Amino acid sequence: MYSRSFYTSTVWSRLFLCAGFVATVLLAQAPLNLLWLVLLNLLGALTMHRAVQRTDAALGITAPGDPRGGADEAEGLDGINDCNPLGAQ
């Protein structure tokens, strides 16, 4: 099963972690060597983001409001319109 929301949250959490590490270095609360860990976390976040995008493309998943054809907000949670299958309104 593809857990897109979990993987996406790991990207955001790594970015926030990097911001926190950079802040501690700028405030002279940690040594400059911590920036190596920031670099590794950024690399991991970018790699995970790319993997999520590639998996989405392979599965044909788009986000709501995406100009490439995502589900509209007017549609149900599962992205299916409530319409008559015969086309009559």
C-alpha cells in the first residue's frame, strides 16, 4: 500500500529539522559541523520528495487543484463526481 501522506510528512519534517539546526548554528548554540547533518537531511528530503513525485506519476495521482487534472473540491473525497451515468442532469 502506498502511504503518500506519511512520506510527504517526512519531507516536511526533515526541512523543519534542517531549519532548526541552522538556527542553532546561527545562534552559536551548536558547532558548524552540524551543517553537515543539515546537508545530509536536505539530500534525504529532496530524494524522498522526488520518489513521491515519481510514484505519483507512475500511479497517475494528482493533488486537488493541480492544473494537470487533480480532483476538484466539488467532487467527493474519493474524487468521483455524483452524476448520472447516462449523462442526464
